[in-house]
Amino acid sequence: MTRALLLPFLAPALLCLIAAAPVVPSGKRPGDAPSSSPAATSSVAPAPSVPYDRQLTKLSEILGTVTYLRNLCAGKPEPQWRAAAEKLIALDAGNEPARQQALTAAYNRGYRAFAAIHASCTSQARLAESQYRAEGATLVREMTARFGN
């Protein structure tokens, strides 16, 4: 069926979808709590979910791990890993404080978890850094393929 023939069939379906969608005041999304709820009065609302939040949280944690292990084994600071995490968080959750906090917490969790285990650069620390870098690269490829670039 050509695009010109398909369009008349899609128009009624689109109108039905629009009519069925809930009406939400400007600046709010469906599912947002009403203004009088306790969640709305707290300083930071719950983080809204996007389809790739789980993977992005894992990537933030991996970046924290890699940051700690690279700095531990490099003998000098490698600020590009932290800068990459900051840029990722700013680009994806720049205007969503709750998501910023969740992603920052994941980064810190990855950093602190390995700081508690590795006080010096060992062969195990180097192996872990290499494996986490590979896992992060795989995760980025999967996210890009699934959710777009």
C-alpha cells in the first residue's frame, strides 16, 4: 500500500489517540502527582523514568568505577573520565534534578565501591578496570542501537 493510500486510514486512528489522551495542564506530564501531595512539596520529586534509565544508571556506575581505577593505576589524575560522566548527566538529565541526583549517586557508588576494595594498583585492579571499560563500551553500543544516537 502506498503512503498516499495509507494516510486516509491513519488519520481517524490518530484522532482517536489524541481524543483518548488525558488532558494535562501545561508543564505537567501524565502521572505527575497533584500539587497538594507530599511529593510535590518536597525539594526533589521522584526521578521520571525514561526507557533507558536502567542502562544509563549502570553506565554512570561503570564510569565511577573506571574513574577510580584509572586514577589509581595511572599514577596521575585522568580527569576525562569524571568529565565524561558530568557531561553525560548534564546532557541527559540537565533539567531534571531527581535524575541528576540518581545518576550522580550511581557514579559515586561505582567510585566508592572500588575505593573500599582497592587501595593500591594491583593486577586485579587493572583487570577490573579493563573489564568495566569493555562492559561500558558494550552498554553504549547497545543503548545507541536500541534507543538511537
